[in-house]
Amino acid sequence: CVISISSTNILINLLIGKSKDDALNVINNYLKMINEEEYDKDVLKELLVFDDTSKQPSRIKCATLTANGIKKFLENN
């Protein structure tokens, strides 16, 4: 899925060099955006291109697959 690949690429590039807390902040804001909750736009930078993903429910899993995996890893380590 193009959305999965592109969101992974942008997310990974945005997380490189960030602390665990900062990375979780980015991921949590990204997931809030995808789920149409309040989020901090300044944190997401290039990830804002996925802002309309929630309007296509079939794409939500694609857009959040990597974010959910990294979040789970960071929270457990």
C-alpha cells in the first residue's frame, strides 16, 4: 500500500535522532490526527500530508501500521 510505505518513510525520517519521549509525542499526535482528534500540527511536519486519511476508513490501517508498531516497541522498552 502506497500510504503504508510513504507514511513509514516520513515517520522514520522524522523520528531519527529523537528521544523516546519526543518520538512518542510525534507518534501520539500522528495517531490523533488520523483518528480526527485534537493534535499539535507543529510536531507532525511532513506527516500532515496524511491529514485527510480518516476520510478513507480503508486506509487508516495502512497509515497507522508502522506508527502503532513503533509506539508498542517504545512503550515496552
